[in-house]
Amino acid sequence: MKIESLLIHGGIDGDKITGAVSVPIYQTSTYKQEALGKNSGYEYSRTGNPTREAVEKLIADLEEGCRGFAFASGLAAISAVLMLFKSGDKVILSSNVYGGTFRVVDKIFKNFNLEYELVDTSDLEKVRESLNRNQNVKAIFIETPTNPLMTITDIAKISEIARENKVMTIVDNTFMTPYLQKPIKLGADIVLHSATKYLGGHSDLIAGLLVVNNEELGEKIHFIQNSTGGILNPFDSWLLIRGIKTLSVRMDRHDENANYTAEFLKGNNLIDKIYYPGFLNHPDHEIQKSQARGYGAIISFVLKDELDINKFFKGLKLITLGESLGGVESLVCHPATMTHAAIPYEIRQEIGIEDGLIRLSVGLENKEDLIEDLKNALEFAR
């Protein structure tokens, strides 16, 4: 099946017992066992639940991986992946990685002596240099595009470098989703999502998903998931399946609206900088074009110095100031004080997350209405 059909019929399609076209919500903690050691395939819902299993099989199908797992949040999924490593191991992280990823590595896993290094993974030579300097590197963890500066990393080449050095490639595919980009096909070992964003798509659930490329990794992740218990509940699993069914039509509209909005911002003399991989002059445009089917719906930009950023936010009436992204509604945020506040000021400045940076998640509203709202906010900010 093509992906548009797979989004609707992939994984476990409906209910074979009743004929229900929607996977039932199995709101149960435990299951009747016929005898000691004999059950129907389920024994306790932390270990396995039919509704959660449906979304796990669905994301594995969509990412063309071996096995999928559903967690209570994107950070729960990231934490499970980090639990694969041991004290003294090191992970290379994309330099402008999501602030929550940096926080859990720097503030939690660092306490257990899991080391990390921030590297511009779009620069392959810098990645090679880090690997040559550090013999204890076990994984390269990349976001592409990065959050919020939209830097692109060549997944296939990073995966090749990782294989040469016998380390793992982990890709956060939240911004692109499997509809636009498939990291496992490009050589990644693990792909993960904050499913709260585009996969859920309606700002009504918190969830994380990950997919592995082989059964051995799958067994390790399942052991961690079952042992630590950060599972997605049955109702949110069902909500996520429902959201994924419309992913193709939503992402097409997101992509269209973002391109239109980016062109408006690019041509506006009140905008100082803009970060959007759909532009031909974006330094990584060709890489993005070669490894993905689109450019996504995130645009980051900086206002001219004479504008008041607080007045800009206040001037928005249609676009909402808030955390998160990927919902049907357009959301705007201030990374320095919101999504990336956990990253120290000095590091933010070094990697380019300046205090005036704004991140816009372009939603599904009428594109002319979005432009009008931005125009009014920019005028209000003068």
C-alpha cells in the first residue's frame, strides 16, 4: 500500500471479532488467564495492551521498521532510548537539539555518567572529528530539521559514518513524520517522535513513539518499556490512531501554508532573519529535497531591532502564543524562554538561538487569514 492508504489501514486494521472498523479501546489493566502460563497473548497492560499494540504496529509499518513502541510522551521515548547505554558511554547530540532532549541528557542522565557532546551534525567533518576524539561514543542522536533553527543533517551519510564507527544512529523525526521522511530507509537504527505533535495533530494528547530497525533492539526497548512503565494509555493510543489517519491531508496543507507564509516573511522588510529549508538559498535545501518529500511547517525568524517582540506576540489574534507545535491551529513561541529555556544562555548564543528568535508552527487555517494576522502583529510591534 502507498502511505496514504497505510495511514488508514496499517498496523491492526479494525477489530476482527466484531467487525468494528475502529480499533476498540481496551480499557483494562489485566486479563483472564486460562491456566498457569496460558493466556490469550496479554497478561498485564503495562506489558502489552491491544489498543497500544495497534498504534505500535501502525508506526512500525509507517516507518518501515521492525518494531514500534508507544510511550506516555516524546521524552519518555527518548529516555527509554538513552537507557540503552551505560555509565561512561557518550552520545553525540545535534547542537541545536530540542531543549527537552538537552535537559533530560544534561540534568538527568548526566547524573548516571552518560556523557554527551553537542556537535553540528550537518557538518560531517565535525562529526568525524568528535568520533575520532572520543572512543566511548555509542550513538549519534540527530534532529533533522533541528528545533528551532531548521538545520538539516544528511541522514544517509551520518548513518554511514555511524556504521563505520560501530555506533548507533538515532533520528528524531517529529518535524517531518513518516509521511515526509523515513530515516530507517536511509540507514538509521532508531527513529522517534513526539507524537503529541503532527502524528496526533490536534493538540489533545501527549504521546511518544519509537521504531527500531531490528529485533534485537526491539527486545531491549521492550524490556526497558516494561521495566520502567512509561507506556501510552489505551485511550490516548486510540486518539493517536485516529489522528494518524488524517496525517497525509494535514501534512499537505501544513506544507502548503508554511511555504506561503515563509514567502510572505521573506519579502517583509520588518523581518531580519528567517530559517526555512524550503528556500532555494537555504544552505541545506538540496539535502532536505533529496531525503524528504517536503519542507515541513516550522518557520523560525527574527524581527528587526526596532520592533518590540512582546507587542508582536500581543498583536496576534488568530495565531496562538503557546508551547508545542504540529496541531491544526497555528502556534508561535519564544524558544529562549519557552522550549529551549533549559539550555544555558551561553550555549544558546553559541548555536544561534538568540533572544529575538520566534518559532512559528503553521497550522491549517486559511493562508490569507494567517498572513493578515502576521501583518497586523508586525505593524502593532513598530
